[in-house]
Amino acid sequence: MRTYGVWRFVPGLARWLQRLEARERENHLLAAECQRLAQENFRLKGPLRQRQPPDVSPQSDEPPLPPELLRWLVAGTDDAAWFLESGRRAMATLLELLQRHGVPLTASGRWLDFGCGCGRVLRHLQHTPAQLYGCDANPLAIDWCADHLPFARFAVNALASPLDYDRDFFDVIYAFSVFTHLPQPLQQHWLEELHRVLKPGGVLLLSVHGDALVHQLSRAERADYRAGRLVVRLPALAGTNHCAAFHPPAWVRTVLAGRFEILDFQPEGATGNPPQDAWLIRKT
Ligand SMILES: C[S@@+](CC[C@H](N)C(=O)[O-])C[C@H]1O[C@@H](n2cnc3c(N)ncnc32)[C@H](O)[C@@H]1O
């Protein structure tokens, strides 16, 4: 991979070079994973990149680490230590908010990790009494979860579809860094659908890009954001990390979460997804 040498010191270029490097790393991982899958599944011949052992390992009673590519897709890095630590922090954010708002942890409670990816957060909930569910639009991630996280039930959903759960089914739903990658119509579709599958009184935790990331916006985007409008980059790549949505708090309150009661808003409070905001909302 290129490192772009002295160019990274040219004012204004550093951020673009960083993004370029991140894209190259992602392409590299995708290519390596495709090659591995091709060999495994179809017994094709060809050189296989040596897989690097991760620099940290989960505890012996924890699930194994997912492959680099799946870690990259959910965390924007394949760093194994960060994958484990950020998942723990996200789990702590969730449990702390639930406790603060008196949501009980009971064995009859059903919790859904919407857009669970490869279980970065869910893996840390295996000892909670609740019944755990995860769904995602990425079938590779869900296959990995179904094979390695036996304490939860998993399903694949389409980018825009009804979920395969009954009305009023879940007590708790959380979606870390999922609405951050959807354009407005899909966000509204999914809030409606999550509203349907939540029980009355059930809660939904969302993490979104808020004021802490305004500095990343262009002048025109910033003007939109400041006027309280959702800003979405690359909406055609909905559901991937290349599509990025920025949520003014006023827009979340009035448009996105309009049908819900706002229980909590913590700017930069999603500590496992820094520096995203955390919103806890309730179906009334
Ligand atoms: C940045 S990752 C975050 C994954 C996970 N929530 C976490 O915090 O580790 C975004 C995830 O949202 C999933 N996703 C995007 N659009 C979705 C949709 N319409 N339905 C379900 N999952 C979706 C992606 O496949 C990806 O796994």
C-alpha cells in the first residue's frame, strides 16, 4: 500500500490522503477475503495472502474474533484491540442508559441489535438474561454471527423491507452507527418499522453523527446542518460506510423521532462509536 510520503504534510491534503488510504485498505481486505472465499468454497487455485494473526485475543470464554474484513466493515479499522474495546464501551453505553431510565433486565425481555454487523456489541451481552436477536443487511456478517454467537438468533434483512418479527415483539432495540449510513427515506422507513416491532413502552437507542462532526462538512453542507436539515453524503451507497449522514439534534427530535418520546440525548455519548451522539427514545 502507498503511504503518500511528504504529501501528507501539505495543508488540507492530510484528511483526503487518510481517506484514500482507508479506501485502499478496505479494497485490499475485500480482495483478500474474496480470494480466501473463492479458495475455500470453489477450490480454485491461486496465491493466498498470508493471514496475519491478530495482536490481541478474546478471553477463553468469549467468542472468537471475526475476520479482518468483517471487523473493518463495522469499525472502519481491522484493529482487533479496538474491535473488542469499542464493543465493550458500546455495551456499557446501552446498559447505563437502560438502567438510568428504569428499563429492567429480565429473562422475558427481547432485545434486537438492528444492523448488528459481526456482533461487535452483541458478543458482550451474552451473559445478560434477555433473549437476544440480531439482524443486518450483510449476509456474510450474519453468517458469521450465526456460526459463532450461539446465544442469539440472527436474520438477514433487505436494505428496505419489513422485518420478519411480529408487531410489538421487542422490549429494547439498539442501532449503533446504522442510521449514520442511510439516506432520509430509508431512515424514515426503518424508524417506522422499528416502531412496529417495538412493544408499547419499549425503547430504541440510536447513535448518530451530530454537532461534534460538523467540522467535517463543507460550507454548503454546514449551512444545511445549521438550518436543522439532515445532511447525507453519497446516498446512492446507502447502507455502506461510504454513505454518511449527519443528524442535527433538532431534526432527530422533530422528524426522525417524531412518533417517539425522547427519553435521553447524550451529545457524543455513544462511547463505543466516538464521537457519535446517543439518543434513547420510547414508543408511547
Ligand atoms: C458501521 S456498521 C455498524 C455495525 C454494528 N451496529 C456495530 O456497531 O458494530 C453499519 C451496519 O449497518 C448495517 N446496515 C446498513 N443498512 C442496513 C439496513 N437497511 N438494515 C440492516 N442493517 C443495515 C451494515 O450492513 C453494517 O453492518
